[in-house]
Amino acid sequence: MKKHNFCAGPCTLPQSVFEQAAEAVKNYNNNGLSILEISHRSDAFVAVMEEARALALELADLQNKKYEALFLHGGASTQFLMTAYNFLDKKAAYLDTGVWSSKAIKEAELFGEIVQVASSKDKNYNYVPKNYSIPNADYFHCTSNNTIYGTQLKDFPQTGIPVFCDMSSDIFSKKIDYNQFDLIYAGAQKNIGTAGTALVLIKKELLKKINKQVPSMLSYQTHINRKSMFNTPPVYAVYVALLNLKWLKKQGGITAIESKNRKKAALIYKEIDRNPLFYGFAEKEDRSMMNATFFLKDKNLSDRFDHLWQKAGINGLKGHRTIGGYRASMYNALPIESVELLVEKMQELEKNI
């Protein structure tokens, strides 16, 4: 029985993607070879890479020839340092909203002065700072969604300087103007595909700001010049990303998936607020549509609740070790029926107290 997977990442993917990806492992496009063994320089895989890059730009509505899409190694964590290595000359501004932005700051500090424009660390990152000022700097960096704490930026500041955003956990989940960013990066294992690659959307004009020598593997210009094929790319991860992006387009694109995501989030948050046994972690105005974090008011009920949802075939509901509690991650491919089942188990616990 397929479980209802609320894992924060790697996460659930559409069943059709699983089936196509599994078949490709055995025999890719009926050519007698596995996707795992075809040459990354073959016409077959070059076509996969080109289509995946083009489709990422299409979904983001960045088909204006001002941006490039890259699929790179190292996940978002490598992007923490790669962004700074390429673009931090003197000073950069960072918004601190959780563990991942803190890690990005730590890496960037190796390359220049970092100004933290605001931080929500004072309340264990359960809110998103507001009304902060951004100094003149090489760029401003933020994290759009915080998986651990369940907070999400609802809008983005107008800065007058380049804006970089880590969108690892909410990219392609809702309609936004991607043109307002100069560089976007996202680990694939939430809404893009499987673990093993990171998507980068970068404005080509930004490359003119690089005025120092950067090692080839960490140079955006290198990867753009070689069309994400400078070295052996993560072939299978890119292929799964392509399948998943094609699935998203078939659903009606980002506008259609946003409607479904909002319904899922509304359902779980309504129950968290209604049910007297639970309470939410994040401030209501900053709640994430992707990751709902919540707690039992009485920890003595944990074993009973855990038994209920685990017996029902629910997986990945435990909160991150840094805050505990529960976390329901509701990425694009999670069906609303899974959320309905979780709500049912929360109500069942309430009825049997």
C-alpha cells in the first residue's frame, strides 16, 4: 500500500512520474538501454537536459531570453557559497528566517561583509521579520519558505539591488512574478523532482557583475556556456525533474497547482485551530502553504496520536529535531486525500479522549 507521505524532502512525487521513471531505469525510450547508463553526451540525454531547462523557464514565465536555467550538482547547500563566490565583492544583505538562511549566511561570510537586515531567531523563527531596511549592497538574499518552522514570505521587498532567493521548498507552488529576482535556486527534492540536483534561474545581465576569477565548477558563466553539461550532470535527477515539470504543466501549470495547494493548507490549518488538542507553531500571518508545523498541547497524548496516524499509513509527520512536534509537508504532488486523512486522525484522537 502506498503511504501518505508528508515527508519534508525528499518528498512524494506523482504516481505517473514514479511509473515513467521506473520504466526508464529498465529501458529508456525503448532503445535497449537504461536512463542510468546512456551517455550524458548522447543526443537522447542532451534533449532531456534542454527540455528540462526550457520547461523550467516556461513555468516561471521567464521566456524573455533574459534568464538562463541550469541544473547543477550540490543541492541548495552549494548555492549558499556559489552565489557569494560569484557576486559578493564587498557587502551583501541577508534576511535570517531559519536554519537554511543561517547556513547561507555562514558560507557567505567567507567571502565578504554580511549585513543581517533582520532576524526572527529571537522567537525560534516562528515568524517572518517585516519593516526592515536594506542597505546598498552587492545583493540581497532571502529564503522564501522555511521547512523546519513552517513560515513563508508572502511578498518580497523592492530593493534597488539584485535579489537572490532560495526557493527550495516552495518553487512552482504558487503564482509569483519571478522577474523580480535576479537569481533563484532550489534543491530539487520538493517540487521539482528527486534529490541529486538543484535548479538555478539566473538573469544573464547579472553575470556582468562578476569581476573576479572563480573556479570553473563554481562559476555560473562556465555552466551557462556549457549548457549545464560542463561535467557529467546528475542524469537521473534531471530526467525525473523533467517528468515532474511536464506533469505540472499538464495539471494546468502553477496557477492550477496553487489552487490545490491553498485548499490543502486551508484544510489542515482549520483543523489545527479548531481542535482543542493541537496548536500551531508559526504566526498565523506567516504560515507556510507547504509546511504546517503544529504541536499537541498535552505531550502525554503523543503515543496515542502517533499510533493513529502511523496505523493509517501516514509517513513523515514528525517535526524537525530542532523544534519537535509535527510537520505536515504538502508539496505539489501530495493529494488532498492525504490531508483529509490526517485531519480525520486528529479528529479521531479528539473524540476518543
